[in-house]
Amino acid sequence: EGNTLIIMLESNWTRQLTVQMMQNPQILAALQERLDGLVGSPSGYMESLPKVVKRRVNALKNLQVKCAHIEAKFYEEVHELERKYAALYQPLFDKRSDIVKAAYEPTEEECEWKADEEEELTVSKQKAKVEEEKKDEEKEDPKGVPEFWLTVFKNVDLLSDMVQEHDEPILKQLQDVKVKFSDPGQPMSFSLEFNFEPNEFFTNTLLTKTYKMRSEPDENDPFSFDGPEIMGCTGCTIDWTKGKNITLKTIKKKQKHKGRGTVRTVTKTVPNDSFFNFFTPPDVPESGDMDEDTEAVLAADFEIGHFIRERIVPRAVLYFTGEAIEDDDDDVSTHHSLCVMASSLS
Ligand SMILES: *[C@@H]1O[C@H](CO)[C@@H](O)[C@H](O)[C@H]1NC(C)=O
Ligand SMILES: *[C@@H]1O[C@H](CO)[C@@H](O)[C@H](O)[C@H]1NC(C)=O
């Protein structure tokens, strides 16, 4: 009803009022006030209620706050359940890693996959298959599933945007990505663990990224609570071997001496784009105040961390083959308000 009224008001009055309004802001303000009253803006409506009713509505809001705290308990139990099931998945993920890095050769039976049998072999396909096998024999024997994680990363838009060409030789040596949940009784968090084969680029074989979660409603804004949220993250130090730090690049700059006017060339090291910048995220300041750039970087980072945990680690093979690549970025609910990424349980 409110909407109909506004449309009527506009069509009948606007034309006559426009000129006056332009000249007289008070009229505009008065009209705006009337319109606000008509739509029943929340504040206006609450103000119009008798005091006794307003008091009772406050009581209802207090009940709502209590609901938010019970909901927080619900999510704590969900976290526990996730931990419990993580332990059940882990042996399978370990076997996945063993196959990928050639620590384990799956048996004939383990390699059987229904769709392979069902595929009807036409004569031409049969010929192609024989040729393929011949080629395979000629190639040197590949170990495990080469470039498994690099392929996964390149198949996911969110990650492929981060992976630079100079990152690829390093990511080829990535052997496993794991999710570790915080222990019971500890503040809620999860860590992503990246296991690398010993390599020429850095001396670490394990790189980690930890995401702190807030699982309690914010006292100042309890109604915004919608499950645990990522609040911040910490990376790790990468022990780059000399000359291999790809997160740095050197640039040459011409510098003019102020007094003498001579020009000399100086080399400067500046940050370079790299996937490995993922391990040095900006800090979330205590105050919560941050510039827009930092906010954007963190929002993207939280989204990526959440995506790796929720999608990539559980179903890596399907990202490798491409089967999981739908528009499933949409499923991961994200709200970027104040750089906080909802880690909704999807
Ligand atoms: C810096 O990035 C560029 C391209 O983004 C790359 O070609 C170059 O190798 C990188 N520098 C170093 C030192 O890795
Ligand atoms: C590598 O580069 C980063 C900046 O991107 C820097 O913070 C770090 O200290 C460097 N590490 C080494 C070992 O050079």
C-alpha cells in the first residue's frame, strides 16, 4: 500500500512541486519526511508505538540476542562434528597424496572406474587408444600424478588469478594440501598446510596459513551473527634460498644527484606478484581500521582460504579433472562487510 501511495504522490505532485523544491530545500525535506512516514520506515514506525509496546519489543530483541548465543553453541558443535569427520576423511586424503606423489601405486582393482568400461569403443577410438598406449610407452615413465595441485590451482579461477608463471615450477612440487582444525577448548580456527617436496626454491617443506574465526556474536552487533566468521589470518616465513625469492624483484632506477646533476643507476628490490604472497597477508589492525586496499586484499584472502578448505581439499581430484568446475564460486556465501568473510557451512 505504501508503494502505491508514493507512486501517486509522485505522479500528481512532482511536476508542480519540482520548481519550488529546487528553490526551497525545506519543502523537499518536508515532502521527504511525509514519504518516510508513508513507507513506514522502521524507525518511524517504532517511534509511533505506545511506550508500553516499545518496552515489550525491547524484551523481544533481548530474546533474539539469546537466540544468537544459542546459535553460536550450535556452530561450536558443528565445528566439533567437522573435526570428528575430518579424522575419518584423513586416511583417504593421505592415500590420495601417496598416489599423487608416487609413494603408492594403486592396484588394478583400485584403478577400475565404471565410466571407463561403459565407454563404447568404436573402431577409430580403438585405433586411437592403441596409438596412445604406444606413445605412453615411448614417453618416460611419469611418477604418480604429475602437476596434480598445480593443475587444480590453474583450474580454479580464484586461485589461477594468483598463480604467476614464475610460481609454476614451485607449485609443481606441491605434494599435498591439508586442513587442520583447532583443538577443542581452543579459540576456533583452521590451518591450511601446504606440503612441498624438498626443492631448490626454499628450505621449508611445509608452508602454513592459519585463519582465526569468531564464533560468538559481536556484542555491539549481535543480530549480524550468521555463523562463524573469519576474523584474521597469519602466514608463515618462507626460507627462500639465495636468489630464489620470487616474491621480490629488482628494478633499476635512474637517480639524479641533486647538487651535481649527475645521473646514476640504482637497483631497488620491490614486491613481485606471486602466489607465495599468500603466506604474508597484511595484518588486521587491533583497531579494526584499515585502508580500502588492505580491506580488499584481506576479503579476497579470506574467500580463498574458505574456498580451499570447503571445496578444494575435500574434492581435489574433481578440480583436477575439471568436473567440479561449475559456477560453484556462487555457492560460497560471502559478505564482505568490514572485511569479514562469513564461513557459512555450505
Ligand atoms: C617478477 O614477476 C615477473 C612477471 O610477473 C616475472 O617475469 C619475474 O620472473 C619475477 N621476478 C622474479 C625475480 O622472480
Ligand atoms: C622474500 O621477499 C619478501 C618480500 O616479498 C621479504 O619479506 C622476505 O624477507 C624475503 N625473504 C628472503 C629470504 O629474501
